[in-house]
Amino acid sequence: MLTMTLIIILLGMMSGLFRIQKVEASGTIYIKADGGVDPSTAPISSVDNVTYTFTDNINDSIVVERDNIVVDGAGYTVEGTGAYGSKGINLTFTWNITIKNMKIKAFENGIFLSGSYYINILGNEITGNEYGIFIREYSNFNSIYANNITSNSQSAIFITGSYKTNASKNNIANNKYGVFLYDTYGPTIISENNIEANSRYGVALIYCSWYYDSANTAITQNNIANNNDCGIFVYSSSNNIIVGNNIANTTSPSSGVGVWLEGSSRNAIFHNNFLENRVNAYTWRSYVNQWDDGFPSGGNFWSNHTVVDSNLDGIADSPYVIDGDNQDNYPSTDMIFSFDAYNYRVSIISNSSVSNFNFSITGPWRVTLTLNATGETGTQGFCRICIPKALINGSYVVKFNGEVITYPQVRELPGSNELYECLYINYTHSEHVIEISGTSTISEFPSFLILPLFMVATLLVTVCRRKIPSNYIKTGT
């Protein structure tokens, strides 16, 4: 049903990869491999041939040929005429370049990468192009961070045939497609972005598969809201991770699906909040995907799920069924909040608004977790806090507004195990501070010890290597 439409979309989007590009206009500016700027009258200055700073607006394309540099727009604008084949910033077979602090508009490709590595695209406003950022084959290890990418007629970010792109903390709104990944391989990270009000898909994965144990694409901690057709569309793609996102208000009467999986399997989709989509999740010709992280970690929150929680543990008594092969066995009763702490994830289910999360080391092998829980005064509230035991692994103390609390206001859930400590705290709403402190395997060495410890560790490695016969040491990957 959607396949023919998809083929037409792809043919239109991919045609630019194979057509002959027209020669750039004579006004094109070059940052040359030898460090010079051509023409020399261009409003770009550099005193060290490392940082190149705009001194005025630029009304043409810029081709960067020099590696290991920073191009700083200083708030100025690079503007084209919308001409077919035009590129605002052209990076072809380049290495270690930062493009930052500029406005880029009215090009076919606002920023274009081909065969380029370690490119940092930082703090730019990219608007009114056909493609905001276009990354094509063999462009790897690139970062797209804290940009405003809006009102581009095709994709805000389009990536094909490349891997290990990290797109984080961008505002991606009012484009046709937010992030479009075609035949990428991983890991690619799409995290902590606002992906909103795009006329087709918020995020699309097409032929993005990884056939080994590692994940291909990780879509995590994004706000994916008010996109017209699909929040996240996954076509013929496997071993991807969709975790910790708000996927909301996808309401098109013709589709309006929060997450659509077509011909896709072995994807992990959990700890997401599915809120007021016309259809929260839809699968077609897809096999088994993972919709929960087991118990006690749990699955997703589904706003249209009729919830019964007879044992008051924050997990609904009945599964959320998507189809015969796909169901969330441990759906949450309320909103899920996820926070990172020392590369671990603390998961909270609560009917309160949770804010001001902080996890800190307070002494040798001692840590403290704090958060605020707020709700309508006088109503009943709860927090179900699931903490990895790598963070708090021993005896713990729970304080509520500075006072130590015990059972029954706080209770350890039966699902607690060797990996997680799960606590259920109930209260009457206003605004409260919850604090949990305890022992941890995490410790913070005083700075004056770091260098000696490093030297000792190096010495030990050297001694161990000397003791192992050379014919015993493994070689290869």
C-alpha cells in the first residue's frame, strides 16, 4: 500500500545523486588547500590559515579544499539563488573541518558532504534550501550539533551510504522530512533533537540494517511531535534502537502513525512515550521486534492503553498488542522519564512532572540522586524509579523534602534484581524533592592521584607484557 509511494519518493530524492551537476558560478569562493582564499577579495579573513572568519554576507557558494580548519560565519549569511545543483558549503574529500555560526539559505544543498570525514556542523541556521544538510557516500564520523534546520523543501538532514554520523540537539522543524537515512550503516546516532511539524516523516530509515550484534541506528531522547504522516518510518531496516523518545500528535487522517515498521524486524522500541497519535504503532510485513526491555525495566507508555495496575508497581497488568508477532509485554502506566548518569540510564515512571534530575558523587564510593516531582496540589502522585545497581549498589537512604522516609511511603518493588534497584514512592502532590543516596561502584579520585595511577597502570601493563611469551599474544582484529 505504501510501497509504490515510497518508490516514487525515493526516485525523486535520489535522482540528484546521479544527474550531472552544473558548473558552479564564477563567483564561487574557494578556501584552497594551500590556505589561500580565492578570490582574495572575498569577505573571509584568516591570520593563521586555521580559522577562517566571515567579515560580511556572501552571495555565492563556498568550496572548502583545506583540511583541519574552522570556518566561522560570525553570524553572517551565505545565500544562493536556489539554482539547481547549487551548494552553500561544499566539502568533498575533506577532513576535520568545523562549519559554525552562519546562516545558509537558498541552495539545493545548504551543506554538502561527499567522501568527507570528521566534519563538525555546529550552531548554524540552515533554512529555505532543498536539502539542509546532504551527506553522501563515504562521509563518515561526522557531527551535526545544535543547529536550527527549518523550512527546507525536502529533508533537513539526508544521509546515504555513510556511517557513524551523530546528529544531536538540533531543532528540525517545518521541512518535508526531518532526518532521512537511506542505506546507512552504523552506528548512526539521532539524539536529543526537537523534530517537529515536518509535513511527511519526522525520521525515516530506509534499508538501514546491521546484520551483526551491534546496532545500526540509535534514535534516542528526541521530541518527535506534530509530524504529519509518521513520527518514525522504518522500511526494510533491522537492528535499530528507538528508545526514550516522545512520539506525539501524528494525526494525518490518511496515515498519522507514531512508529510505522514495514518489512523490518529485530528493532528495539522501548521507554518511549506514545502520545495522542492517530495510530501509535503499525506494522506491515514485519516480523518480531522488541517492544519492551523486560521486567522490571519495562516497555513504553501508550496513551490509548486501558491501564489496570492492581499491584501498584507502575507496570500495566495487561500487554499492549500491536499485532500477532509484536506486543509490549510490560507497558508503563504513566509517562516515562529517562536520564543519563555516568553512561547508565535511570528510568522513571511517574504521573508527576519530573525535573531537575541530578546524579552526583558525594564522597568515596558514595553517590546521591535528586529530582523534583510536581503535580496538581492535592492529587495523588507516585514515582517508580529504576536505578542500575552499577550506580547505587548497596544500602540506600530515601529522603522526601529533606526528611528520611521508609515503608510504606517508599517500598522496594519485587522486580528488583542483581541489575536494577526499583523503588516506588507515593505522595500527595504539590512540589517535592526526592533524594536517594547510597553506596556505588563509582568513585572519584582526587586529581593529584590521577597521574601517579596512570603511571602505575602503564607500568603494570608493561610488566605483564614482558611476562607473556611473544608467541602467545593474539594478533589481528
